[in-house]
Amino acid sequence: MDQETTSTKSTGSPDNPVSRSGDPRSRNGMKLMNTGDERVYDQAQSDQLLALYEGTLGSIKEGEIVKGRIVAIAESSVSIDIGFKSEGLLPLSEFSSPDELKIGDEVEVFLESVENKDGQLVLSRKRADFMRIWERVNKSYQSGEVLQGKCVRRIKGGIVVDLLGIDAFLPGSQIDVRPVRDFDAFIGKMMDFRVVKINHASENVVVSHKILVEEELSGQRKAILEKLEKGQILEGAVKAITDFGVFVDLGGVDGLVHITDLSWGRINHPSEIVKLDQTINIVVLDFDTEKRRISLGYKQLQPHPWENIELKYPVGTKVSGKVVSLADYGAFVEIEKGIEGLIHISEMSWTQHVKHPSQIVSMGQIVDAVILSLDKENKKLSLGIKQLEPDPWLSLTQKYPVGSRHKGVVRNLTNFGVFVELEQGVDGLVHISDLSWTKKVRHPGEIVKKGDELEVIILNVDVDGRRISLGHKQIEENPWDKFRDTYKVNTEVEGKIVRIIEKGVIVELSLGVDGFVPASQLAPTQVRNIAEKFKVGDKLPLLVMEFDKDSKKIVLSALEFLKGKETKIVENYAESHKIPVNTLGDSATISGQTPTGDTSIPTEN
């Protein structure tokens, strides 16, 4: 049988012991021999020795902290014996005080792996330190123990804290009970913390300082709530500013000052009155102990601006203020904080027809006004702008006497007439019936256009109603006196069709006056569609049947004109308007009798 040597302490594997003084040698695993001692072991003895050796290794598991002893110290590494088959190497940099290390020192290390790809033991001093700290942090999380840490750097959403040597996250909302706006002010500070969350999978720790502050303030909060009374004046610090109000820290409990309780005057945002962290005095308006809601007032500690207002702003006083709001009916003007007055649109101009206050004033504009009335009980103040100047209507009757002629500019057209501006702010109305003596005007646009210069006569000035009535046709004399001689009954005339209506046609006569030809006087038989047989621009031979100066009406007839006329004239008329000649030739049709039926001139447009 082959014999091989072995040392009494081997560092090889159990299946292949390794001598520290030479290479292992075996054959068939049956006998081992040390050539120096010339001792031979049989299989039973070999198994016994292996069992004794393995017993010295102890129970070692990966992922645990184990104790080891320093057996060698090199320039950049330390050799650690943990009682395993081999020794492990650690970098000196993993020790906080490498200069103090000595051979034989006992140290704790973390066993990451009993054998890496190179067959070496993998140890970590840093991981061992972390695990000890992690255990401490976990215990503090379970027990609520307070730990000290140092704020080391700012990150998104909070601060990184050095907690016993590991990084923990301090959210911005957990720094203090008051909102923190400058995280950098805490960097480098040592603070007390409580662990509020642990993520074991990612080994993340979340801490809070706010929870400790709240515990300290809980006693103060209870004392404040017990002593709270309506009307009580307190001192507090502005904790937060929102669009709807201000939260004030009363020393452990918060109260709200609504935006309407910050100032007697109108404000757009609470920041116009107070600033963050400002110390202010407030009064308790109401509170709910169960819901821990406290309503506070700030303006209530200031004098009410409406006290003695009648002495400060008597009726007739001229004031100056800022336009703070516009409504369809007027503008609200703040003459001082808490005192606003209304300028109604009717009090903005003596002459202009104001439809919306924006025509006269704008938001934020500083305007002068006169106090018209004061209702202290209901806190209503009426103001006027136009009262700053004399009422021009009182002198308009002198400037624009009835019958005087003037030129103005057409500013607006309506169905009932034309508005003409005589001067800036002074308008008058020309009614549609006062546009022409001779034309049947359906809409003012037939006579004038917007922007045209128009000559007018003053017909009436109503000072109380602020109205001026104007006339355009009155520039010329009434021609109907002359028309009476020109257009006597039974006078033969020629008319040009200018408009076709349902009841007949409107024709223009030689002097420019309009006349009316009923449909029954165009043809002896009923004409169902006048526009098919008569066209605008056609000239008709006519006979005056009726003249009414007062109603300004001239009624004409084509049939009466054709009575007794030569056959050629009758045929020409019939041919021009596609009327059967035999009907026109009927003596009964053109017998010379006055036409019957409605001969009034229609007034529809």
C-alpha cells in the first residue's frame, strides 16, 4: 500500500487535506503517511482525524457576523482567521483605525461567502459594521427610541441624514411642524430623530424630527385649547399663506385667518397684508375643540373705517379712489381701505349714453368723484363722476335753439332713425319720418351711411329726458304745397317703378316724389305675380286719382290713363307687360269710373 505524509493541522478540504509544510499526497484515499515520521494511517484512523479537524471549524454560515482573529497584517490588507479551513483577507481601508490594529486582535466580520470563484473566503468589515448598526436601527424602530444624526446633504424632497453611520432619508415634511423653505439651513446640524419607516429589501430608512416636535407641543396644545375663549387676543407666527387665508401657529396649535378677516378693505391675496414667519396679534372669533378648528381675525383689531364716516366724507365732498371692480351697472371705487362706493353708469356722463362702465373707467384706475349719498347703516356709498363738471344740458338750449341748423356726423343707424353727433358727447335723433319729404323710407340706410356728414335742424330739446330731436327733411321747404298744383286729380303723368310690393308698385314721379299704383290699377284682371309682368325701372303712363297733402299720398292708375286712348297706346302697354289686349279694350274695364278697393299706400318695409 502507498504511503503519504500529512501534517497534524490541515487547511485543505475534508476530502483532500492539505499540509501547511508540503503538498498533499494520497492514493485511493485509504492510507496517509508522513514521510518524516514514517507513520502510516489506515482508513479508520484517517476518518477519525478528519472528524476531529472538522469539529474545530465550528458552525459557520454565510450572511452572518462571525468573530475572527488577526493573524497577519500586510501593507494594504489584513489576514483574518475565523476558524475555517482557510483565512480571509480584508483591505485595511475597511477599518476605521487601521494604525491601531495588532496581530491577535479579535474582530467582527461579515461572512459573505465561504468560497468565491478563486476558492477564497470572502469577508467584509464594512458589512459587519453596517449590520450591527442596522440591528440597532431596527430595535429603535420597534421601541421608538430617539437616535441622533447629522444632516449631511440636501436631495430632492428632503435631506440625507448620517444615522449612526448609515444614510437615512429625512423628508422635507418631517423636518418641523412649520413648513421649511430653506433646507440648506439644516445641513451640518446634529438633530434628534425617530425612525418612522424601514424597507428591509432595499435597506432604506426614513426618519422624522417633526414627530418629536409634535410630542413636545402636545402639552402646549392641550393647555391652549383648554384656555381658549372667543374674543381672546393671542400672538402667533404666520405658518402658511394660501389663496383663501393665513394659517397662524399659536404655539402648538394652528388657527386660520380667512382672507375676509385680514383687512376691512378689498385684497386680492393674503400676502398683501402679512408675510411668512411674521409675528402678529389676532383675536379668536370661533373654535371647535373636538375638530381642533380655530377661526381667527386680524382686521377686528383695527378700527372700523365706517366709524364717523359721515364726518369724514359728507355728501358733496370730492374724493379720489381706485377702481377695484366693474359691473354691468357701474364701477366700485375704493376711497380708502374698507370704504368703497358705487359710481352708477348713469352718473358717469352728462351727455354720453354709457352702456358699460369700461367705456369711461378701467380696473386699477385712480379717479375723482363726488359723494352723492351715504347710507352708514347699510354701508352704501353712492359716487358720481359727471358731477365734477357743470351739466351741459342746462346750456344746450342756448347753444342749440329750436329751428337752428347744424351739421353732424352719423354715428349709428336703427330701424327707427339716425343718431347724429352734434359735438363730442352730444347726440340727437333724426326719426325715419324726418329724413325725406318725398321718399317712402323703409330704413335710414337708404338715405345715409354711418360716418356721413348730415345737415339737420333742431326740432326739440328735452333737458329732463336728455334728448334732442332733429330733422333732415326740414332743411328744405315742404314741397307738397307745390305738388298740389302739379299733381291734381285727373292729371296725366309718367312714373318709374322703384319698388314692387304685395299690393302694387311704388313709382317715382317727375319731381322726385313717390306715388302708389294699386295692383288693381295695373291690369283689368287680377295679377297674381306683379314681378312677372312689371319690373323695377319700367316707366308707366298714369293718371292721378287721389292727392292728399296731409298724408303725403298720391294714388295713381294705369287703367284710367288708358281710357279712351288710341289702340296703339293700349297695345304697347299690353305688349310691354304681357296683358291680353282684348281685356284692356273692354269698355267696361276702362269706363272712366273711379277704381274701387284699398288704395292706401302700404307702410310695410
